[in-house]
Amino acid sequence: MKCLFIINPYSGKGKSITLCESLKARIKEIPISCIFTYTEYAQHATALALQASKQGVDVVVVLGGDGTLHEAANGLLQNPDNRTALSVCPVGTGNDFAAAYQLCGQVDSLINRLCHPKYSWQDVIELQDACGWRTYCVSMCGIGFDAFIAREANIKKKSGRRGKLIYLTAALRAIRRYRPVNIQFHYNGINRTETMLSMALGIHKTNGGGLMQCPHAVPDDGFIAVTLIRPLTLPDVLQALPKLFTGKLHTHKKVEVFQTKMITLESAVTVPVETDGEDAGILPVKAIILPGALRVMI
């Protein structure tokens, strides 16, 4: 097996570096050809994964969080002939992709996965903007409130701050500043306009480190799981919060869920978009499901 390890040295406040050194000491015990590479700039993981895919590397393993994993996945998916699998040893803040496959951030567990590999093919959401720019979502895409939070948190990350606290402060800032907007969307032959707080498009059930915003998502059923949240009052928020942790968000009166293979969204005002916690521009966008597009080593 040929394996490329992509390490984000800033993930987990440097924990990824310690983990990498432990892995290097242990990896000599198994017959695997390994290359260890540290990311040096934004989108570096994308370039590294794309090169690995074209060179026929068997698996790319990310030592980092959902952001680094998102970049690596996009690199693999840019190769139409990709057969390289993706895996992760999570040391980031949210780690929702890893949680979906119950992958932990321990060296022993990763060594066992490499020695006894199992694979799963999951769906991917392809996002296209009005200019034809494309990006790929492997966990969840957020429109509106969620994207505003992600953008605020990423600004803090760029200034060197890390940890779950940045998401809390970003959420508090979003509650004060973000206002619901009218969004026009088309899916399953239906045209609608809704005033909404946010919309989530999911492959996996959770985002934000375990918040079940798309409890009806199944990663390999060939559908985008959609959760629409209408404007919330303070009592609505207090009622909805526990449901985010129990997978019952869809039972709230201001929440609607459905499935589709494609959805287009637009708005007359600026509405931010994020995918896997990373900035993905603004509306309009078209989201299309790509069934079984990503091979995952679990």
C-alpha cells in the first residue's frame, strides 16, 4: 500500500505534529510505503491530494480537522479518474467527518486501519456558482446563518486563534448581526420562496462538532438531505437547541426537512455559503449529488 499523510501543523494547537512523530515511530513496523507532508499554505492539501491521486497513491490520510480534510477531498475529486481513498486521524475542532465513521485520533487505531483496511463509497455534493466555479462538499453545506458563523470563525483562525471557543463567540456574534432573508430555491420540480434563517445540505448528519442539523442524512443513498430553518424567536431557539443534540430537530415547528438530487438557490441580497466549514462564496449556487463519488478508508 502507498500512503500519503497530509499534516496540518496548526490543527489541535500543534497536536498533529506530536501525533505525526508518534506515527513515524510506529509505521516502520508495517509494510506500507509512506510519505509525510506538512501543509504550508491555503489549498496546499488540495494540490497534494490531486498529485497523489494522479500518481496512483492508494490512500491519503489527513492529520488535521474538517478544513484540511475538505481540501484533500477536493483534490481527489478534481481527478475524474480518482481511485485513491481518503481517511483522517482527527485532531481538529469539529471533526464531523471522522465522527460519521467513528474514526478516532489515536495512533494505534490508525495503524490497525492501515493494516486491515476497509472501504466505503460515499456520496458528494458538487456546488456550482453562477460563474461555473465548483467545489465539493463531503459532510455538510450551510447557507445563511451557518455560513455566517463559519466565516466569522475562519477569520479568527487566520489570526491564530484555535479551539471550540471561537465557534461559540462567532455564534454569539451571528445572533446579534445576522437577519433572516428571502431565498428562492428550486428542487424536485418545485419553485419556492421562503424567509429563512438557514438551510443545510447534508451528506452526513452533523456539523459544528456534533450538532445534528441533518438527522435524515444517509451518506450513500444518492440524495442530498436538506434542512430548512425559518426565523426563530428566543423561545424557539431554547426549544430547538436540545433537539440539535438528540437528532430531533426535524420535529420543531419552524424546521422542515426533505431530500433531493439537485437544488438551486438564489437571493436578491448577499447570502453567504459554506461547505464543510469553509467559505464557499455567496448565492446563487446549484447543488448536485454525485452518488458514490468518494472512496473512504474506515
